[in-house]
Amino acid sequence: MGINDLSDQARLAAIVESSDDAIVAKDLHGMVLAWNRAAERLFGYTAAEMIGHPITVIFPNDRMTEEAGILEKVGRGERIEHYITERRRKDGQIIRVSVTISPLRDDAGKIVGASKIVRDLTESDAHEQRIRELRAELVHVQRLSEMGQFISALVHEVNQPLTAISNYIGACRRLAAAGNQAGFELALDRIEGQTQRTRDVVQRIRDFVSKRQVALRPENLSRVVDEAIALARVSAPDEGLKLSVSIAPDALVYVDRIQVQQVLFNLLRNGIEAMQGLTSREIVVKASPDAAGMIEVSVADSGPGLSPVVRDKLFQPFVTTKAEGMGMGLSVCRTIVEAHSGRMWADPDGSGGAVFRFTLRAAA
Amino acid sequence: MPQRLPRIAIVDDDMAVLESTRFLLEISGHSAETFASPEDFLEESERAAFDRLIIDQHMPLLTGLEVVDRLRARGVNIPIMLLTGALTPDITTRARGMQLERVVEKPAGVQDLVDFVTARA
């Protein structure tokens, strides 16, 4: 017997049963009237276990009060669309879901209950998380590749004058040995020219680091931090790492987003690396207004803290304790913060790990 | 074996490197012709053969190895010194297949350059 041979009612029932979405129905007292196969799969309760029982069986404790509100709206004939909430499976697992609720009417049109379609958001949450991670990775790769290209170009540009200087110096020795004063002077002039060329290249490095893309804009600090964290997590994955952020959701700062993220990225990575091998690994990022009306951001780790040797050299350029040195160095971070009219420093030795702080201008 | 001084070509897109290499070789008693364009060099080498070639790898239009490839394809077997700003395994491998006398990272040692030019063919 094919689907077209069924009566309308039987056909509708078959459609509901075979739907991939969990579909349930309840009366105005919240008692379950119907429970399809997808609901059995999603919640772990069979239809026999649920029908005739309160729907609140699947409500987590902190969501119990929702039911009264839902019933009230439904009783008024209202529909609730894509309401995002949490429910609890038979095994105790809490799942994020999207619920669409419509009034159920009898033949006379009277509202006798509600029908609900429940969609599990776990997968779409996972997708969103994955998209965030991929985006962070893409930005990271773009920056690396941009950085990589810039560095290759630099190496090339420094090498050329260096080669020329090396050749002229070789020539100078021979000219001196031969007593050729004029030739010697000429070679020295050429060396001077090439030295100036190298100085220009060095200046370009400085410009690149401190002034590249300085576009100051009001930015939501919480979002800027979240993206930097996503980046850091992608670049230094650590399953057991506990990361907490305490920043007012509406805090606005006047910054170049990319540059401030570079600072945060650097501090986060340093923290993650300092805590490698420890059982308890935690990073806390906080932001709050300071006495001068700036926003002070702090990044604290639960690592061994800064040794006196390291503390001394902390903000000096080109100092790295890392084999790969992919971070830009604290000296550059400080340059960026100062270009934003802020200050950057590390807390004096305390009982815990390292705490780095920097200030940013508040926007509006 | 030619008794005259070898005819040396230097090919590099950077004028300072080109000039300074020629300067050094001339002080050491050799003369060298310089080419900022590999195409010009290839044309000239067809007109009158060179005895030795010092060539840069990283050039915008044709790389050093590509020039060497064309020379070898033409049956030109002169000693060649390849200079590169960054010696990669890829370059080393390809160079081996083309019988390059030397592959050197820039800046080349002054003695290396002079030795290469004065060595007997």
C-alpha cells in the first residue's frame, strides 16, 4: 500500500513519523499527546515513556519556568518561532535546541494544546564554531603569508647591497695592497652608497612594524578579544586550556583592530607556551576602565611567572626564548600599544603566573 | 685551451651587484661584461661565446637556472657559477642536473669569485 492509498489522516501521521525533525504535541496542561520517532532519537525517551507524562521531563531545572509562558502564549493562539533554548536528554545531556510551537486546535477550532517542532542546534553550533575557527585560521595564514612575503622581499633587498659591499671591500684590500689610492677612494664611495641603501631598507622595516595599516576605529573590545582568542587557539591548540574573559559586552575602544589583535595574540601565545606541561592551565583576560579614563586590558596566565633574567629584557627587541619566534615580540607589541596612545607593562612578581597589562582609548 | 684571458659574463638584475662584481674582477686583473637583462646576455652569447658565466638566480623575467637550461640546450658547456640569495633544496637539485661549477649563497666570498674566474678551463 503506497502513500497515496492512505487516508489523509494516516498520510499526515506517516509524514510526521518519518520526519527528521522531532515533532511532539502536548495538551494545555503540558501533558505529552504525541511523540514522533525523531523525538525518541533526539531525547532518548520512547513515545511510551513520554505520552501521558509532563513535557517538563525534558526541561533542564533552570528552564522550568519557560513552560508556563509557552502555554500562556499558545492558549492565546500565538505561534512561537525558532525559540532557542535548552532541553535535557534522558541521559542527562543538555542540548541547545530551536523550538517552533503552534497551537493545536480541535475540529471546532478550539485550542486544545500545542504542537512543537524541536531542532537540535548542536550540529549547527559545531558548524558555527568551525567557521569561526576557519576564519581565524584564514586571517592567521594570510598574515603569515603576507609576513612571509615581506620577509623574503626584505632578505633579498638587504642581501643585494650587502653583496655589493662585500665585493667592494674585497676590491679595497687589493687596491690597498697595490697602492691604488684613487681606486680605493672610489670603492669607499660605492660602499657608502650601498650602506645608505641598507639604511633605507631598515627604515622600511620600522615603518612596516609601527605604522602599517593604522586605521583607528571604534571597535567592540569583547569581539576583538574573542577573535584574537580564536586565532591563538588555532595556532596553539590546547584542549585542557581554561580561558576566561571578563569584559563588558558593550565596551568600545578606539583601535586598529588587526594591530590590537596582534598584541593579544602574542600575549595569549606566550601564556599558552609558558604553561606547557602544567596540569592546571588557565588564562584570564579582563578589561576595565582605569583611573585616567582609558580601558586597561590584562592577560594573566597560571604559569611559573617571569624570571628576573627574562623580566629585565622583557620589552627589548629581538629577544625571544622561543625556537620558532613566530610571535612578533613584546617590543613590537609595546610599540603598537604606544602608537595607540596607551602603555604596556608586566605586573611585578606575584604569587602566580605572569600578568601583562596594556591600556587603550575608550570610544564613546 | 685558450691562451687569451677568459671572456667573462656577469648577469644580475641588481646594478650595484653587477657593478661591484665587475669592479672586483677588474682589480684582480680580469675584464668582465655585465648584463642586467638575461635576454641581452643570451643574445650576445650567441654572437660571440663567453668562457665563464656568473649569474644570479632570482631575476624577474628569467631565473638563472632557466638561462643555464637554455645554454646547456644549445650545447654551451662553459663553467657557470650561480649566485642565490636563498639556497633551497629545490635549487640544489635542479643545479646538479645542469652541471653547474658552483652554487653559492650571496654574498659570495671574494676569493670564491676570483678563484672561479682564474681556474683553468
